[in-house]
Amino acid sequence: MALTIGSVIRKDLKVYVRHRKTLLLIFIAPILIMILIGSVFSGASGEGLKDVRLGVGGGSGQGERITRELTNNSMFIIVKENTTDPAVIEEGVRKGKYNAGIFIPEDETQSLRLYIDNSRIQIAPVISMALFSTTEKLSYELTFGFISTLWKNLAQMESELKPLKEGVLQINRSIEGLNRDTRHVLVSLDDINISELNRSVAGMNNTLYLMRSDLIRTADDINTTRKELKELDNNVSSIYNDSVELRDDLKFVIDNIDSTDAALLGIQTDLQDTYNVTCTDPSTPQCVSIAGTIRQIQDTRALMLERTGRIRALYNNLANITQKSAELHEKLNRTDIRLQVMQQSIGNYTLEISNIQGDIMSIENAITSLQNVKTRSANVSIQVNDLASDMANSTAGLVSDIDRTGDVLGEVIARSPAVIASPVKLEQDTVFKGRSYLDFLMPGIISIVLMFVSFLLASITIVQERSKKTLVRTLLTPLSLEGFIIAKISALVLIALLQGIILIIVAFAFYGIVVPVDQLGLLFLVILAYSVSFIGIGMALATFAESENTAMLLSLVLSIPMLFLCGIFFPFESMPALMVWLGGVLPITMGIRALESVLIYQEGFRAITGYLLPLLLYGVAGLGTAYLLLRREVTD
């Protein structure tokens, strides 16, 4: 019996080997599927959406801040629209120009308008949540900034309450002191001699009159002195100008003398050179004449320099005279400026004396008023005394109110501004750090590949055996129908295990996904139970099919709804309750959850028994159905 089953397994494997394209598809299909899905989902799990087109319109100071925040978000590609009409943004979303649009009104008291392309049912909630998170973050920052400033002001107010209390008490003490001072003033006013004050004021007025007369005379003397200095400055300027002109003339003479001396020196040099070249015999008449001429030129230059020495000395002395004249001119100007300032000061003093005389008149009036004040001071003293009594009564209540206010402010500012701006804080922390999105898709990829392979190979194999009558011929051998089914299952399970190994190797080689060694046994156990369940269902479907096309269509009719209900493409949280229940009892869902327990959560055998038993029941039910139907077909 075992030998016959092994022969059937070898026969099935040889069939796959002879059909090279089928064999290639069996092994290449999982590789291509893993590479394709891995290339799409190999990013980090926290990366989220990318390149989402977001239209932004309107604008304000706050809007610019929101736009910068959205620009820094790698999810969005900002498309700015220069418009103040929200209908433009809405129309852009409706026409598919961008995935979402946000309109920021210029009036910051109005609400922002968010337009979402809800036809994109998978990304619309994510975009909406991202935009709401951004606006909530900015709202928190603005609120936190406002409350922080408010808290700072409240803290400052609290710090100022104690000085305020001290100020109130100080005012009370000041009023009491004022009352005492008023009484002292009354005593002092009684000591004032009004007649003596009037005599003193008259003496001051006379003294100021004499001072004013002396200042006016001094101003006239300064004016006369300035005129004399002006005449002296003119003479000095004339001397300066004459010296400059004479110096320029002497400079011309000296330059001519220097030119003549230079010319004579040139002639002397040329004659000396001629003498040195031609006069090998100095006693010749020509050489004697040249030597005499050279000596005459030397004597002439010496005599000219001697006679022009005085001219040069005069030229230098004129330079000193010019400099001294300029310095004297500057000193005379500074002296005139000082005299002018003194003259202005005397004028100011004269004006101040006039003002003081006016003040003296005011003093005289004040003395008259003082006489009246003395008569009213007694009434003022009585009023200040009453004010001190009233203030003492009011201060006690005010100090009590200040203390209560300080206690209230202390309780308020004891709380952090962050607690007020955001009473509830949520900190996010991913539990699977360093894992890519493909790590979490591995259970789904393995389940989908094995489902299709098990479905199609099981159903098509049985249909081929039936249509080609090889099933009947095989059963004519000592092999029973039960052995035949076991052989088919063994061959298909072997292929499923090989494909699972291929998927794991490709995931590791291309994307660095490592399955822990201690989980490999559980992984292959799940693959075994999962492939048995779908092989059994596939064989049951094959007994209803009359051709390979019918078997393929039946497989697709069952597998495609399973894809939509297994929770990979559409989460169970978004499904109605009936669909959640239906999806939860499907074999693909149980297989995915079992693989998640092994690959993601790395749980033990006990955690997957709740999935393995239903999978095996599915396989047993499918194989039992296939056995009954095939047995009836064979016996008929």
C-alpha cells in the first residue's frame, strides 16, 4: 500500500517535471510575487502615505504657518492656489487636480475648510486625520503660547500683590505721618513772621536789579572787545596773505636759482667728462682752458649759493611767519567764539534774572496766600485726621482681599500651562521597532500564494485525473481511493512546503526578513495545516467541475471573496458585523492569524492550536466530500 502511494506521488511529481512551464510557474511564481510585493511595501511601517497632492488656498498670518507645517510633512505635495474663493479649492478636489484641499480664510476667526476626495476610500481617512492632527498641533501651540503668556502675567501679578499690600499699608502709614506732619506744619506756620518775609523779598528784588544792570554793562564791554579783536584779526589775515605772496615769489626765485645751479652742474659734469676723455696731456692749451672753465663754474656755483643763502633763510622765516599768523588767526577766532558764548550767557542770565524777578512777585503773592493758608490749616488738620481714621478702617478689608487674591492666583499658576492647553496627552510608541511593513505583510503573502497554488493545483489535478480517465485506471491497481487521495495530498503538500521555503528565502535574500530558528517548526506546521485545508477544499471543488476551466473559475469564485474578507486589503474594523463574522471563519483568515502569531508575535504552539484545528477540519471536510463524490463517480 505504501509502495503504491509512493508510486502515485512520484508519478505526479514527474508530471510536473515534464511540464516545464508548470514547474517553472510553481517555483518562480512565489519568487515574483514576493519581489513584486516586497518592492511595493518594503518601506518602514511608520512612513505612511507619500506624494499626496494638497491644494491650499486663501491665506493669513496663521495660514502661512499652517502651510509651512504642511510643507514640512513628507506626506504632502503642496499646490498653492492664489484664490480667495473656497469653491476653487473644492472644484480642484472634485476634478481630481489634488487629493484634498484646504482653504484658509483671511479672517482668522472663521473656520478652515477641508475638502476630501472621499472616492479614495483607503487614503481619505488618513489624509483627513493627518490634516486634523496638524491643525490640532498648531491649535495646541497657539493655545499653549497664549496660556503661557497669561500664566506669566498671572505670576507677575501674584508677585506684585505683596508689594501692593505693602504699598497699601505704606499709604496708611503715610496718611498717619501726614496727619502728624500737618499738625507740625500748623505749629511751624504759627512761627512764620510774614513781615520779615516781605522785607527779605524786597531786598532780594533790589539785589537782582543791580546784578542785571552790571550784566548789561559787561555785555556792552564784550561787544566792544569783539570789534577790536575783529580788526586785529583782519591785520593778522593781511600779514598772512602778504607773507604767502612773498613766499611764493621767493619760491620762484629759489627754483630759478636751483635750476641755474643744476644747469651749471650739468655743464661742469660734461666738461669734466670731456677733460677726462681728451686731455691725456694736461699741459696742452685746450686742456688748460677746459680746466680753467671748470674751476670758474665751480667758483660761480659756490658764490651763487653763498649769495642766495639769505634768500633761502628769508623764505624759511616767511614760512614761520605764515604759520604763526594762521595760529594767531585761529586763536583770535576761538577767543571771539568764547566772547560770543559769554555774551549769550550774559543774555541768558539777564533773562533768568527777569524770570527770578517774576518769581519774586509770585513769592510775594505766595506770602499773601500763606497768610490765608494759616487761617485754613486748622480745618485741613481736622479733615486729615478724619481721613486717617477712615483709611485705617478701609486698609484692613483691602489687605484681606489682597491675601485672598494671592491665594487664588497661587492655586491657578501652580498648574502647568501645558495641562490647561492640552488636558489629555497621548504619547505614541510602536512596539515593533525596526520592523518594515513587509514584515507585517509576510503572513498575508504566504497565505495568498499558498491558497491559490493549493486551490488551483488540487482542483486542476483531480479534474485532469477524471477527464483523462487515469483515476479509474489507477484505482484498478491495488491502490485504493483513500490511498490515491493521500498520495495527491502528499504531493501537493510537498509543493506547498517548497513554495513556503522559497518565499522565506526570497524575503531574507532581498529584504533581510529573518524568521527566528525556534519558530521555523511552527511555521511549517501552520503551512502544512493551511495547505491541507485548501487542498481538501480544492479537491471537493474539482468533483463538481467538468473541466479545468470550470475548476479554475470555481477556485476564483471562492478565493477572490476570501481576499476581500480576510482583513488584508480591508480591515475588519471597517466591516459590518456579519462580514466580520463571515471573514473570521474563513480558512485564509485563520491561516493569516496563525502565521501572524508565529512570524510577528512569535508565540508558541498553544497560541496557534485555535487556528490549526479549524484548518484541519476544513481540510478533512473537503477531503471527505471529495472522497464521497469520487467514490460515487467511480462506482457508477
